Amino acid sequence: LKAIFDAVVSGMIIIDQKGIVEEVYLATSGLFGYPSEEIVGNNVSMLMPLHRSIRHNSYIENYQKTRHAKIIGIGREVMGKRKSGEEFPFWLAVIEVNLDNRVLYTGFIHDLSEIKNAEFRLKALNEELEKKVVERTYELEKVVNQLLSLNRQLESEISNKIKIQLKLREREAALEKSLA
């Protein structure tokens, strides 16, 4: 069974009611950067950023008293801490397991680092694209305004030329009349 769980791509960890790690599988060890023997026997809070680890045991106690699930049976995005100190996002789904008159919690861990990096890159690309759209729109407005200005100048010149042609025709007619 351990060999099967070690082959799973997502992480899996089993803790007791006090938050002590009883079993950790290969993907979890790799994800957090600890060999399993450094995790087993320690409180699971060692895998969390300090601000989360401080409150973790109270979350377990609160769940055991109230049965109000915040993660257990629900799942949500949380932050983890690798052995290197690097924090990373992951999806955590926890189930309660009653086994041999004991309550254990099994956590299924799916690393979200690549997804979050892709979201960050996508957001940056969108911001860059929006900036380019604004720049291009400004440039287009500038060109359109120049064209409108040139169009007004041309209309004015055409109007003046028409007026001049009319005056020339009038003078031509007057000259023809005079000559006649």
C-alpha cells in the first residue's frame, strides 16, 4: 500500500488528532524538500509558514469540538513552507479517517506553484497588452485627429477654391460682356 501511495503524483500525509505526522509519502517529501523521516513524528505545522503554524493546532481542536469544517471535508488553497524556507501555494483536501478506534486526518496535497506562476504570467501579459492597447489607442486618436485637421484644411481650401472659381467665372462673364 505504501508503494502505491508513494507512486501518487500529488502529496499525501496522515496526521493524528494532535497534528503529529504519522505517515508521509514520497510526493509530499519531494514537494516540501524533507526526507520522510524528518517529517514523521513532528507536528505538521513544520510544513506551514509561521503565521499559519501558530494557529494550526487550535484549528484541529476547534474542529474536534465544533465539527465545523474549514478545511476538513472541504478543501482549499493554503500556503506551505519548504525546508529551504520558500513558501508555495497548494490545494489541500483533508478527510477524517476513523481507524482502530482512532481518528486520523489524511491530507491530499496538490502543488499550485505552476498554476500560480502561469496566472501571474498571464496577468502580466494582460497588463502589458492593456498598456499596448492604451498606447495604440492614443496613437490612433492622434492620427485620427491629424486626419480630421487635414480634412478641415482641405475642405477650407476646396471651399476657397470654389469661391475663387465662382469669382473668376463672374469676372470672365463680365469680361465677355465688356468685350461684346
